[in-house]
Amino acid sequence: MEAKSKSPGLRHNSFIWRATRSVMLVLFRRAGRRVLLTRLLDPADPKAGRWLAPDIAPYIGETEKIAETLRPTANFEQFTNFGNRLMVELTVYTVAAYRVLLARGVDKDYATQLVADIAWTIYALGLKLASLPFRISSRQPEVRIRRAIGFMLRFPFKPVGAPGYEVSVRREGEDLFTDFLHCPPQSFVREVISNHGDKGDLDAFYKSWCLYDWPGADIIAGDGEHGHYQRSKTLSRGDKVCNMCWRAKAVKNGH
């Protein structure tokens, strides 16, 4: 799909994006407090202690500094859609937060877990807000899923084509299928690895972002059951597509 002309409002140094980054920092700080204050500094050495409130601000400050070094890699000017760009901006903070933990000597697996939980706190809030009108207006999971996913394919996952999101959508009965053929967040992570070295970033991305869809679908369905999502292929795992299926009826142990 041919990219549209750039809008002045999408310049990444504009007021709207400076404000967006400020809000994102606030969200990261709050999510960080919520998650980190319940965690050990080092699970292999419980005597090292736990995260304390004074630890949070320096960690977020370091994350913002690393984010600044990563933003040029994102090449934000290539994105003409606000929602697409917003998701890449969130990925910048995710990767930066992960790399700061590694620089502090945190084990990769534990760093991945911490960042996954912090980002999930923010991501889940977005899902709850986006799906709230549809969870209120219908008691049927299939209707909630169809309407909520339809809304989110307008914002923030609008399929404008590469380098933004590229998505093929179809329905089979009550189930909704969204084949993601291009995902700008995972493309950004690959560029980070290419330009800044590989620190396990893609695996950390997979274990956070790429695993949010399972609980996310259950939040949207809102029927108290697990198993509203299935996917067998994933772009960040080297596949050509994320073949997502949003199931109207929960499938037990469905993967």
C-alpha cells in the first residue's frame, strides 16, 4: 500500500509527541512501581533485598536515556498513522527498559519477566479501556470480540501497509481471524539488534508483547474463561505471518 503524505502533526519532535512521551513515562513509572515493589532485586540472592520506592525514579530515568538513543533507529517519520507510531513508541520504552536492567546486571530471563509484567500493566489498561464500550453493550463474547477488534484495527493497529501494520481480516462463523503480515514493533526490535547489537531483545519481545494476545482476548471476551485466542505462527519467531484467531467460545488448553 502506498504511504500517504506526511502530516505536520506526525513530526516526532512536535508538541503532541513530546506530550505523548511524557504521558508514557508517567505510565511506565506507575506500572514500574506496581510491579517492581513486589519483586526481588535478584531471585538468585533473596538477601540482596527487594526493589524500593527510591529505586524506581532512577530506573525510569535511565530507561528514558536509553530510549533517546534508540529512537533514531525507529525512523518515526516513515509512519503516517498516529496509532502505528504510538505502538512503536511503546516498544522503544520496552526495549530500553529491558536493556537498562541488563546493564544493571539483571539476568536476561528475570529482566524479560520484569519488563513483560510492567508493559502488560500498561497494555492491559489500554485493552480494558478500548473494549469497555463493547463489554457494556453486549453480553455475547463473540460480539464483544468482533466489535473490540474491529475498533482496534482502526486504532492503534490500523492496517495502513508496511512499514506500518499490514493485516488480512476474515471471519469463519463466529470466530475472527486477523493475519498480521507486517508488525512495526517487531520490525523495530530487529532494527535495534542490527544497529545496537543483540542482547536477546527479540526473545524478550516475544515473551512479552507476543504473548499478550492470549490474556488480552480473555479480557475482551469478558466471560471469565480462558482460551479465546489461538496462534501457531509468529513474525518475531521468523514466520511470515502472525495467524491470529480470536475465538468466540473459549477453547480449553487451546494453543
